[in-house]
Amino acid sequence: MEERIKPIFQEYGLILVNFTVDSINIPENDPATARLKEALAKKAEMDIIGYTYGQERTFDTLEGAAKNQGRPSMYAEAGLGFGMGQVVGSSLGSLFSNNLSGTPGNPAQHVNCNKCGATNVQGAKFCMGCGASLQVTVPPAPETVACSGCSQPIPVSAKFCPHCGDAYRPCPSCKADNKEEALHCTQCGTNFQLTCGQCKQTVQPGQKFCFECGHSLA
């Protein structure tokens, strides 16, 4: 953000020395914000008590089985047995927990929709909650040229070099930066000795009005 804002300040003759983000305001009624707050509160509760999401799912499974002691459980009907049901529940819970929170060296495999806040699997192109596109459009990198003073890249939209503060004097043909005393472009050889169409006085590249007669050079 600082690199993008610097050239805007330089257009007014100001140098941006420091830039920090003090806070980010998020609407309280945003669904994604509400889901995030719930998830953070749940994680804090688990950290305090000392259990994981997989363990919580196992507890829920055991509690459900205990409430149905009068008839065979779904695990027994499937021939898995109660112990196998506990292992399966724990494994599935751990897998789901890892997919949501990620593990060291293995980032979370999900992406949240910016429109509705729904959680989608990594690699999905459209949100399964609202159908909005999940593809992030990366803005093209700004065109740059080498500064004639320090040789560092500067955006062609800048008026001053963000590295050394030297004024950007673009060639009208190739946009290369040139020294103030240059008579020809060092890159393409364009002649900088331009003249006013009315009084024939010499004018500089980028000049909008003749300093001698005021004639528009547009």
C-alpha cells in the first residue's frame, strides 16, 4: 500500500516517509465477520478447556450412542462395533479440523467467499453458497522505467523517483527518464529541442503552454 500511495503524494511535492495501518473497520452485520468471531470464540474455549475439534466430535458421538442404549447403535448395525465408531469419529473430526485450521507447513485447505462468507474447498472456482466467482483477479504490475538518477525502477505515472526524489522527465516517445540537460533521449534518440508553433521558442517535453507567448502546446 505504501508503494502505491507514494507516487500520489509526490504529485503534490510531498515525500511519504512512513505509512502504517492503525485499524481495519469491518461491518458488524457482515456474515463472514460473524462466522469468524464464532470460530475464534470456539477456538479460545477449546484452548482453555484443553481439547480439539476431533475430540469434541468424538464426545458428541459417544453422547449420542449413550442416549440410544435401548436399541442397537448405528455402529453395531454396521458391524463396526462401538470402539471402531470412536476411532472413526476421532479420525473424521481430526481431518475436518485440519482442513479448517491447517497444520504447520500445511496451510488451511479452504477459501471464504467475499460475497456471502461461505467456506469453500481450496481450488473451487465458484462459491457453493451463492455462486459468486472465487477467482481472484490480480491487477497488472505498473509499467516502470529506470530512474536517470539512481537507476531504480519508477512507475511511468509518477512525477518523482520514489527512491531518490529526482524529477521524472519522460521521453514523449518511449517514456524513458532523462536528465534535465539532455537534448536527446538516451534510449530512442528523440530530439528534445521542441519549438512553439506560434512564436518558435524552444519548449521542454511535457510542457503544456509556451512560457513566452502562452500558446497551448497540446
